[in-house]
Amino acid sequence: MHESSGGVNLSTSEAAIVHQARVRPASDGGVPARRADLGLWAGLVIAFGAVVAGLAWSGAGLRYFLQPAGVVIVLGGTLGTLLLTTPAHALAHALGRAGELAAAAQENRAAIVEEIVSLARLIRRQGLLGAEAAIRHASNEFLRDGLLLALDVQNRAELQSALDTALRLADRQGEADARVFEVAGGYAPTIGIVGTVVGLIEVLRHFSNLQAVGYGIGTAFVSTIYGLVLANLVLLPLAQRIRVRAGEEFETREMVVEGILCIVDQIHPSLLRLRLESFLRAGKRQGDALRRPAAGGEVSDARL
């Protein structure tokens, strides 16, 4: 039995895989679902809320810590160091990566495992070329591109080398994006000290007025606070968050590479599932094992 999909005749099992990739909800499929990162926003609110509350309860009042000159020096100086140390294209990429953290893509590795195993069953019966239509509808982009590359590259070693290179470059890009904010976080406190020195110089101009000197020394150190807050509550946490997210993406792609190579090596789907599930968290593996439905329309692993 065959059904048509875009002018291409698909077998029943192949059409089922394509349909599964199309209708699978984003939260359950290999397509990353973008949702607000509540941990990130909660951390920002708690951190800044604690600092503001502490300043308000210090006795001096919040207005005492509002120094436009310090803000200009710290923000402008930090931005200037970013432009000096980072090429424009690298800075734009890092800012784009930081923006993606606000609504992060959450990849469901368990669903990707199921998709790889389903494709493995189909490819064992029809071969890579026969399953090309289903491969093109794979919901995970890296899986789709890797299997399409396997259609053109017959040498396994060359295929593995190409996939490993893609992994390394993606991981290196993530580290480069994190380093942009890490470097800025190193400069921000020092630039804050520059603002403090500028404030102290202004204080010394009015040294004859002791009351003004006492007030001016206090306000001069506000620039240091700005630099420390910018570095430790914004820039350095962003760098670490990018590293963590890049690490998660690396593990997912590493799992996909393992699946692609197992498919090329014609590893049995049952063994393939076991190897891929080693990339899942222990609790997730147990939960998926309990919820995994019987594949009614598919050939069982034992018969493949």
C-alpha cells in the first residue's frame, strides 16, 4: 500500500514516519520548542532585586547611587572594549546567541532517539536511497543533513570525519561566544575603578569644603559598584549560560552522530536504541521506557 506525498510515492511505514515528523508537537518532537527560560529570568530578578533592596536599606537611599557619569563611563567603556577585542561579526553572533537565551530552544532527546530508531528500521528494509523521502522530513536538522550526507558519501571514515568536524566547529563557536562576555566581564570592574578615580579627582577640586569631600568620596565609588554589578550579575553569568547551552547542544549532536553512524553500520535497532539512550538522563530513560507504546504499524525489532 502506498500514499502520495508531494508527488513521491511513500510506503506505508515511510509515510507514517513522515506524518509523525509533521504532526509531532514541538514539545514532544525533535524540533526544538522555544519557550521562556524561567530560570534565567528568575535569576535576573532575584539578583537585581537583592542588590536594589540592599542599596535601599543602606540608609543613603537609592538616589545616592544614581550617578549618570558612572553609568556612561562603565557602559561606554565596556562596550568600547568589546569593540576593540572582538571582530564585528563575532560580536554580532555572540549578541544573537545571548538573545536566544531569553526564549531557549528545548530539544527533546528522547523523541530524537525514537525518530532515529524509526528511521533505522525503515533504512534496514529499504536502504538509504529508498528512505530518502522520509529522511528529508526528519524533524532534527542535524539528523536530516547527516543522513543526506551519508547518501552522497560512501566511505564511512570520511562521513565520520565530516560529522566530527561539524561537531567541533559548533562547540568552538559556542566557546567563542561565551568568551566575548567573559572578556567583557573582566574589563567592567576595572572600568568602574576608572570612574571612581575620575570621581575622586573631582572631589579633590573641592578639598576646601570638607562636607562636599565626604559626600563626593562616597558617590565616587558608585562607579565601582556599577562595574561589579555589570560583570557579576550580567556578563559572567551570560558567558556561563552560553557554555552550558552549547554543551547541551553538543551532547545532542553527538548522540545524533552516533545514531547516523550506527545506521550506516546497519546496527540492529534494538542495540541502536540502547546506545542512544545512554545519552539520556537516567530519569528520562525510565520514564520513556514506561510510556513507550507498542509500534502497531511497524515491524518489531526482533524481526529486523
